Amino acid sequence: MLNQLPFSTLKIDQSFVRSMLINHSTQTLVEAIIAIAKAIKLRIVAEGVETLEEEKFLLEAGVEFTQGFLRARPMTMEVLLDWLRKHSQQ
């Protein structure tokens, strides 16, 4: 029934991301989640990515987008706009 629900993106919770590199069962579960999402053509976002190793594993496994402290800390709208201006020039 997953493919009948009205959504186009699946988000992998940070609780999975946090332990996937140290717990083989969690890593296998993350890989299965990614495979299912890809099979039913969902975009995949992983949240809570804090290390390059986590990001590398997820991107190689097929995750399209990551979010977390690796890229940026939470910020106000004003700070975000400045951050976007600075990084769009790079």
C-alpha cells in the first residue's frame, strides 16, 4: 500500500542515521528502506547527517538528499539568507 499513499519523498529518520555505521542491523535496515523507496520511485532524504562518513554511505546507497549539522546548524531566516547569498556565489 506504500505506493498508493499520496507522497513523493521518504525521509530516513536521524535515529537510523546515527547508528547505521556502528550497528550492522540498522545499516541493513537503512539499505532495505532505500531499496524499497527507489523501487517505488520515491525521493529519499536522510536527516541528522553529521559526518562525512555517514553522508558518503548514504549517497553511495542511493539517498538523494541529506540534511543535518554536517552542512549547517539551525539558523534564523536572516542568517539563512546571508548564508545562501554567500554559498550561492561559490
